[in-house]
Amino acid sequence: MLPASPPRARAASIIVWSAALLGALAFIAAAALWIYYGTAVFFEMIAAGIAACF
């Protein structure tokens, strides 16, 4: 089996870094909402958002 060619390796690296960046941004947004609204309101907002999906 041949190793991944440089363009494929680069594309995979970009995808992995993009996913990591998106995850970090989601975590930072959640932490900011938690700090701003407090725990009770934060959990109520999450529960309302999940309920709106169904």
C-alpha cells in the first residue's frame, strides 16, 4: 500500500484542523453563554433549543 500523496494528506489535514477549530469555537461560545446567562438560564436555553428540534 502506498502512503498518502501530499495533496490528499494536505486536504485531510485541512479538514481535521477545520473540525478542531469549529469545535473550539463551539466550546468558547458555550462558555461565553454560560458566563453571561448563568447556569440555570443556560440550561433552559439549551433545553428549549433541543425541544424546538423535535
